[in-house]
Amino acid sequence: MTADATLPVASVLCAVRGSGETAVVTALTTPGSGVAVARRCADLTELLAAAGAGAGTAAIISADLPGINRESIAHLHGCGVRVVVLAGRQEWLGDRLRAIGVDVVLDEDTPSDVLVATVRDEAHGRGRGQGGPPSGGLPTGPGGGAHDPAPRAGRVVAVWGPAGAPGRTTLAVHLAAELAGSGAARRARWGGRRRRRGQDAPSGTEGGHLAEVLLVDADTYAGSVAQHLGLLDESPGLAAAARSAGQGTLELAGLARLAPFVMPRLRVLTGITRAARWPELPATSLDVVWEVSRALADWTVIDCGFGLEQDELLSYDTHAPQRNGATLSVLAAADVVLVVGGSDAVGIQRLVRGLGDLADSGATSGALRIVVANRVRSSAAGPRPEAAVREALGRYGGVTDLHVVPDDRVTLDAALLAGRTLAEHAPETLVRRAVAELAERVRGAVGPPVSASTPGGPREHVPEPAH
């Protein structure tokens, strides 16, 4: 195929392994092809370095190039490089490559003229590649059948707050229980002092709003959702899900296995156990986790860290992971962001500053914001604490619509000690009622989730695992 003479010669990076590299380079450098091989890269590191230096606008690589995952493909795209991969005829391999963002997947036996034309078109931005998951929706993985979770189109709720432990995790845990259906949770009384992941949960229901909920611990500084629910097994399910997403193998049933039920309709995806493991949660992989989460549950409630800095200075001239990438990914995916702050003088000041930082970050554009004043008490805010907190946040933070959660240290401590939610442990307390009202507010603000297969239709039930 003759190149368009009006277009400049396209610079291409080549990282093809094995004996096939010579044939590929020969085809690309044929006179009149309109393509020039700018660099023959020996490995992924050299490929990423060449892309960062602006040496090419397209790359042709082998499917078995070590280190190729969603994060490396995202880095190439960030450098303006389109990615063409030579793979075998296995359909699953093509699906996996497209799932990690590869633009075009070609058979290793593709005729040279088609290969050259495809690479040239991608380099000039005229290609047909779209990347993303394979057509046909979210994969269900091998062996998918009647016992796999039914696809959904759920909502994502991010629970964020400034530094200083304002109660993000506490609120996230109890909010998730309320969204799952507080009446059933109160009747079940399942669990006791400690629960084991994967145990059967009772299936009784009783009035109220019933929904499938996924609670996720994405706090990369001090995750503690597992401790709040008394989980014995603290292996980080979120890290495992991120690894699968990075390799393009995360699917609905797999995420369900990583996020077992801890009470009726409430799944938990535990976080990393040490802050030093934060690089295991890259934003590019978590973006996929949140999309699959929407298909798994009606509501995904995510507890995230306080940091919003994007580390531009660290990544100016090198490819480096973002320390707060997990939090930024959560906020970008959220339909609702709960901004949680303390009610004492220090907490209110941090909340006011945090609201400004959140707005400046641009991470929550398009999401509904609900400001929550937590642990409101007279000993910290005066004889009329709720009015005082509302006045302070309205004057200094411009908050006109505030949700207040009263302090009840004794009840919360007892629930934490028992590893139970407020709906199970103290359903008639004021603090539990405040969280239940917040759940109602979240439901009413964004509307009920709908089935992915029948928009506007009735919800399908995700079956609990049988043992």
C-alpha cells in the first residue's frame, strides 16, 4: 500500500521480540512506506524512555514483552504514542490486550502491507484502534454461569476528608451497612465478636431499602476497614483486584471472589495492610476496578485517603507512580463525594481548607458533594454545637447545606470492640439515626441504581455464595 505523499514520515518505535523483529523492521522501512523506525528497543524500559523523549508517535511491540500492563500502556498513551501489538491467534489474548488499553491487536502472520498501513495510520492518528475492554461488555471469565453475579450499573460513593482522622472510615463502614438495608442488618445480628471472610451470611430481609453494596478500603495511608468489621483475614483484596486489572484479567466473578460478604448484601474489599505498599494501587488499574465494581454492586462505598497532591515535581522528567493516585482515582470515579470533617476548632479549620483544596484539584468535577460535620458535641463547639458548627462552616467555608452527625464515643467504641455496625449493635441511637438519614440523602440525591441489562427496570439480585 502506497503512503500518502501529503503526510510526513511517521516515526515508529519497535519492541518486537525474537526472529520476527527483522521481518517487521524490513517491512516498515520499505521505500515509500511512509514509516521510519526511530528506535529498536530491547525491552520495556527502553521503549518507555524513547516514548518519553518524543522519539515516535506509534509503537509496535510483541504481546509477550515483559512488563506490559495497563500502567505501561497508559504511560505510552500519555506520551502521545499509539500502541500496536503482534499476538497469536488466541482470542483470549487479544481480549486481554485490549482490556489493558492496547489500540490495535494484529496477528503475527498479518501481511506486511496491512501491518505497515495499520502502523502508519495509528502514528498519524487515523487508526481504528479504540483500546479499552473488548466489545460485548464486562467479561465474566471462564466458567461463567448461573452462579456468577448479574451485571449491574451501580453508583460510586467516595468518603473523603482532610487530615486528622475526622472519622472517614467509621462513616464509610456504617453508611455502607445502611445502604445495604438497615432493617435486615438489624434483624440478622450475624457475626459476633469476629467474622471470617467467606462465611455464609443469613439472607433474611425486612422492609426498608435493600441493595447490594461493596465497601472498599482505598486509604493508602491508614486503612482500617477490616478492623472496624472484625475481619480475621486481612489479605488486601483491593491490591489483588488492581493487579488483575493491570494485567487485563479482572472480571466480574473474580472481583466477587475477592470481596466476600460480611453481612447480608454487604461485600468488603479490604485495603493494603501497610502504607509502604501504596505502589500496588496505581490509578490506571483502580479506574478499571471501579468500573467492574459498578457492575457488581448497586452501591460502591469507598473510603479513601486525605492526600490530593498530584506529584507534578516528582514526575516532571521521569515516569513515577503518584503517591495519591488511589485517592484521585476514587474521586474522579465518584457519583457522590462525602466530605467529612471534625467539629472542633481544628477540625473545622481543616475542613474549610480541605473544601478549597478539593475544589482546586478538579478531581470531583461532575460529582455531587455532601459536606458532613462529624462528632458534633457541646464540649468542643459550645452549648449549641450544631448551630455553632453550621454558622462557622457557612461563614468561612460557604457551606449552606450541612449534614450533622452527633458524637457518641461510648456507642462507637463498643461497636468497634464488637466488630459490628451501628445497625447491628445500637440501632436506636442518635448517631445511627444520623447515618441512616445520610444514607437516605445519598439515595435521594442520585436516584436508585438500575439494572445494566434493562435500564429503568427492576434490579437483579446478586446471589450470595453457596457453601
